[in-house]
Amino acid sequence: MPFADLADARINYRFDGADDAPLLMLSNSLGTNLSMWDAQMPALIREHRVLRYDGRGHGQSEATEGPYAIDALGRDVLALLDMLGMERVQFCGLSMGGMVGQWLGVHAPQRISRLVLCNTAARIGTPEIWNARIETVNKGGMAAIVDGVVARWYTERFRASAPGAIEATRQMLLTTPAKGYVASCAAVRDMDQRESISRIATPTLVISGAHDPVTTPSDCRFLVERIGGARYVELDAAHLSNVEAPAAFTSALTAFLAQPH
């Protein structure tokens, strides 16, 4: 897969789909890599040229010195698009990717034609929660948090019925550089977009998981209430709804992208 050498980071990215198809960019969650979207790809590439990337400090992208900030992660997206010569894309982000999407919708609306915010929130948790997570990883590495993260990301039912997906998630987490993970935790810790999101005017879909303890349905409805004209879909899933309910997630996403706006 190719790499983009941005001003201060090397970012891993890949394209799938026809070169002349409408552009769709996917942004993954904290602790994962671009393979988290694999279940969506067969359907998406029928109508779109899909650009996936590993966020800074994740996957094969460079783990630069932290802490990171959501606005810096948003600027990574803009720099990548600039390097690739892309003026405007449809953007779908989940969890931390959705936080980046919110920032782009506020600060770079001319670059985003449609916005899909999945299992995300304008603010998540408290500084104490994130500082404890950072301390745990600094002391014990990614292995110290894997079981707890997986338990929050998926329902008990799915964890019992889909061992392959659970193991793939565990491996994504375990292979995420601890340095990049804690730097990204700081970005989430310090983010508060509750006031700014009302400035988003891009056509927006918000997808939530009915059983998501991380970014709850009420967190997602908060986004819908403040983003003018935003649409809402709630799936029978927890946090990684695109993995736990792939068919329903993909259907909601493709239907939204296909609608006239």
C-alpha cells in the first residue's frame, strides 16, 4: 500500500474501486486500522472509489510524538487530500474518525460533500477516564486494555457468536503502537465540539449503536439535534456497529450516499 509523506508524518493509505467513481473517504476508530472497513468494501466499491487510511499513530502510519489533537488529525486528512489532488470527498468516520469528521464539517466544509458520523460524540468521557487509560497503556502496553475495549465495543451476544471478528479486533488493538494510541487518547480527552457542531451545513447522517456504552444513542442524537437536517439511524449493535451489524450499516450508508441532496 502507498504512503503519503505529509509535513510531519508518514500516512498509509489505499484506494479501492473504479478511478472515475465518486470519492468516499473512510476514517477509522481509536485503536484500529483501515482493515476495520473490510466488510463494507464489496458493496462500497460498486458505486464509489474508496480512500482508506490509517490515522496517525495507527496501523502502518507513523506514530509521531504526542499528544495529538483532533484539529491536527483533521489537518492530516486535508493534507492527504491535497497531496492526492482531491478537492472534495464524501467522508465517513467512526468513533475517533467521526470526531475528525465533525472537525472537517465545521472547519473545511468546502472539502466535504456528504458527512457520515458513526458511533461518535462531540465529547467523550472525562479527563480522568482518559488519563487512567493512558497510564494503563504506558505501564502495561496495549495488552493491558484489550479485553476491556473489546467488551465495550461489542455486545456479549456478538462476542460469543463471532470469534473470528473478535480475534481480528484483538489483533488490530494489539498491533496498534502504544505510543500512537496514548497520543490519540489525549486528542479524544481534550476534544469538545459541542458548541461548534451547529455550524455544520453539509448533508449529514448519524449512525449509532443501540447498545453502545462508549458513544451512546443519546450522544448521537445530540449531534442530530444540533446539525441542521441531519438524519439518524440506530442499529442493533454496540460501538463498532459496522463490524457487528455489517449488512445494516452498509445499507444505511449506501442509501444515504445515493440520495439526492
